[in-house]
Amino acid sequence: MKVLGVDIGGSSLKGAPVDTKTGQLLAERHRIETPSRLSPAEMGAAIARMAAHFDWKGPVGVGFPGVVQGPFVRTSANLHPDFVNLDAAAVFEHAVGAEVSLVNDADAAGLAEATFGAGRGVKGAVLLLTFGTGVGSALFVDGILYPNTEFGHLKKNGESWEKLVSGAAKERRGLGYEAWAADVGEYLRELEALVWPDLIIAGGGISADHAKWFPHLKIRSKIVPAEFLNEAGLVGAALHAARAL
């Protein structure tokens, strides 16, 4: 099955048609910048532009950075507040004129990695973390997803961990990789105490530079970079849609 995968981030949309049997992109990934917080209608229009770029008429899978239950968005920490408790799939379907399936963005990235990437065939607990505008998380046990874990919103001194350890936080705080990795290591040790992962997969744009910060982590778990790097979210969104629609 071929599905247009769209990954909504805090500052852009990324999309491409995906062969969901192989996880391969069928065209070069396209990016649409979203420098301001788009309303649901504006986000729908942006997804429609993505579909038009590929002259796409088929099903669309969308990864959203928040808790997703069926077609509904329940939280929107880094995007427009009007998404909260909205049937976003219906809004996007109206804009695109095609079937749309919605999934949490980190769960989407995890689906890509568990099916085709670094988590393929791994038994036990696999924890995927995406370090971008925020910190997304996906937890799998023997390949089965526990959805909407949202570990980026665990608290340290009353503030979400993602405010300290996201890729955006590294830049905002002016940290080098070693100093940033010290905080990331503390965060990962807290997660290790909660879920005892057999494997941690690091995704998001900063995962491409894993050689610069993995060596500074003091954790017990094995950690590897996401094989799909920054394409995991759109591949997984397409995969979820192929299974759901």
C-alpha cells in the first residue's frame, strides 16, 4: 500500500509518499516551514499543500506532536491550543479531500523503527525518544506499542524534562554536546528506573550527530540512533494509516 506520510513538527511539516510494505520513500522528502503556530484550519491547508506538491490523491497518515486518541487530539503543548479535544482527522480530511489517519508523532517514529529499523525483531522493552522541538517518546514491549507515553512531560523541579533536554533546548541554552548530554543522561536514568528498557533508540534531527553525544551518556541501557533518522515520523505515520484505514 502507498500512503502519503506527513510528520508535523514544532516548526515545519515533512512529508513524502511511502511504500508501507518496505518503509521506503517513493519521492524526495518535502518540507513546509511553519514559523508560527498554525490554527487547525491553517494546518489542514498546509497538509493539503503537501499533498498537492506530490499530486497525491490517496490516503494520508499524519503524525501529530501530542496525545492522539483515534481521530481526536487531546494535548497540544507545542502547537496551537485549538487542537485540544478536536477531531483533527476530520479537519484535515476536509482540507485534503482524502482519508486521513492520525497518530502521535513519536509513536509513528517508533512504528517505523520497530517495523523496519533499529527496533526490528528486538524482544523486551524498546524505548524510542525523539529530540526535536520537544521530546517525544514511544514504548514497545515485544514489538507491541503502548501509545501516548509522553515521557517528555515528566517533571524536573516542576518543569517538563523536554524544556531541558530537547534539541531546541540545547540551542536555547547555548550548550555544547557534552554539557547537554549530562542532562540527557540524567533524564535517561530516570526513564531507566521507570521502564527498564532493553534498548533505547534516539531519533529526531540531533540523532544524526549521535557520535558527538552518545559517548558522554552515563546509562546502563544500550542506545542506538534511529535508522530512519528524521524520516521515521513520516514513515510511521504512513504505516499507521495503512493499518488503520
